[in-house]
Amino acid sequence: MVFALPVAMLVAAGCGSGGVKHSEHAVLSVDRPVSLADAPVRLRFTGLRPGEEVTAGSSAVDARHRTWTGKAVLTADKHGVIDLDRDAPKSGTYRGVDAMGLFWSMTPRGADPVTSWFQPPKQTSSFSVRITLRAGDRTVAAKTLTRTTVGRGVRHTTLTEARDQVSGELYLPPAGARQGAPVLLLGGSEGGVSYSGRAALLASRGHPALAVCYFGCQDDGPPKSLERIPMEYFATAARVLDRRAGAAPGRTTVVGASRGTEPAQLLVQDYPELVRNAVVFAPSARTGPGYPHGGVAWTKDGKPAEAAPIPLDNVRGSVLAVAGADDKVWDSATSAQLIASGQSVTGVSYRALVYPGAGHGVTNLPYFPSGTVVESGAREDLGGTRAGNARAAEQSWPQALKLMGD
């Protein structure tokens, strides 16, 4: 159902600026005024004059109190309607038909969008996106949408290695809610708990989710750098997740990004009794050295996992590899194709999704504004464009959710 939201007009009846006659009864309609932050919404503007040119805008405030804004100059059809599922802007912060273009294309005022990444305000369960419609110099319709990052009733616990055998952020669905398969999330070379936001969204969808910290943790548990991380640690994390979720072992999906794709593949290969599926974003098809000092990255039974291709012939479920064709960090596109090819295990699905125009930023969640360059000591180009990464995230995330059983 689409909710029609009439907005009191702020223009005098008849004309706007410059003597141009504008609509007097503009209406902004949205199908879901409150929605999960990784879910699309449909925006329509009605009550406009046929052929009228207007400007749709978006704005949101991030964790650093910066205001991000997006814009689309649009023309009403012969019925006085603009539908963002159908209509491309004449100009603005995005190009082409894109229902969620006003969301992912927002840029921060006074900052370089290429090096900026939108982070929702901390200690909140949602953030707001303000949608406006301007005719001439007047705002003729407006609506504030709520984008939920932590669903109502979701339970959150910070785990420490000393107390819980593993460091990370655990999110469980609301008590009594339908519970999907558990999901274990592994970030990359940034360390810490970088995937807690994704874990919260998955729990909001019914999946018990644990974002694991395996180096650089606050509780001084695992190592300070990505070196000699035991695979037994990840197996323990899977067991802790199953126990806390009250789930039967062997249903878990592991999700890894960048360097986290290596232990994700090793886990689904070496511990099939614990982990059934793997989703890997911007993957490597082989184990790499420790970071940043080299040496050994992973061990098993105390023995180093030497740099070598990762076999996937012991997987029980499915493996989905997502990559950008313009990845500047490493050739994740070729790795994704290698992961998906050459497998002959009956009943196991191996798939690769490679997106033109996307880079290492395929690890992003859909509809979140993000850059293509990171500056952490040294400037690193991740490749791709904001639009290419946005398309990849929008198209791949629903397929990842389907694999998880969403």
C-alpha cells in the first residue's frame, strides 16, 4: 500500500518565483515511511502541473554531525506525476533511473564525497532522511523518512574473549520472533568490529548475527595485527553464536569482506559441521600474508596456512562471491570467478557476481552514501565509482539475504 501524504502549500496560489505558475496541491507519497536502512522505498510526487520542472532533495545527518544532501531536477509527466522508479533526473547528484538515487548519492557539505563515508548517528536505532520537493524557490512538499538500523526488540551484547571466548558484537532477534539461520560476520584489514551495523540489520530481519573481532580489539583479546590468527578462534565464534541463538549447529552462514574472505572460506571448508554457507565480498581466492608486517596470517592446529589457493571441495551448502570489475585493491573479480568455477561437488552451489564500474566498495551496504577512497595513514584508491558501487550493493545484497534464508 502507498500512503499519500498531502503537504500544506507554502506558495501563494497562482505563481512561484519569476512568474512561473506552480502546482497548488503537490503530494509526496511513500510506500514505507519507516523501513530498514538496507531496504528500498518508493517515492512518487503527484498533483504537479504537466511538464512542470521541480527539484527533489534529500538530506541526512551522520555520526559526525555533518549534513549530507542529494538532489534531482525532474519533470512531471502529462498527468503531473513524478515516479522515481520510472523517471530519470535532468541533473542532480545521480544519473539515470534510480529509485534510491536520492539516498546513496548524498554528499557531505564541505567535504570530499570521494573520501567520505556515511555513518549513522551512534547510540540510536534509526536515522532520518528528509525528502523535499521545491518548485521555483518554494518548498511545496516534504516528508521525513525513518531508516531503521536496529529493529525494535533486537537484543545486543558485547562479547569479550576473556568472558565469552570470542570478541565481538552479538545481535539477536526479538524474543519470540521467527528466527532465521545464524550469520557470522568477518571484516577485513581495518580490524576491530567493522560489521556490527550489518549484524544489527540482520538481527532486525530475524537472523542471530555475530560481528567478530579477530585483531585490533578493544578488550585486548585477539592479536593487535592480522598475524597468526588461529582458525580455531573462528570455529569457537560459530559455536558461541549457535549456543547464544539456541540454534542447531550446521546452519550458519559466514559473511566475509576483503581479508575477511580468507577465513570465511577456510571456515566453510574446514568446519562444514559448523558452517554451511559463505558469502564473500571483494574476495581473494587464496590466503595472503600477515598484515601489515607480512609473515603468516592464519594458522590451524598451530601450523601456518601458507599463501595458496583456498580449496572449497568440502562445502555443504553454497558459496556466493561478489566483486567489482574495477577493484584497485586486488583482483577480486578474477578471484570471484575462480571461487565459482572448477567445483564439482554434487548439490553445492558456487556463484560469482561481478559488477562493472564497481570497486572494492562492493562491501558496502545498499543505499548508504560512501566514497571510493580511504585515507588511513596513506591514501588508497578502492576503485570503481559511487554509482557503480551503489548498483552492486543494491543488486547483490538481496541475493546474499536469499542465500541466508531471509
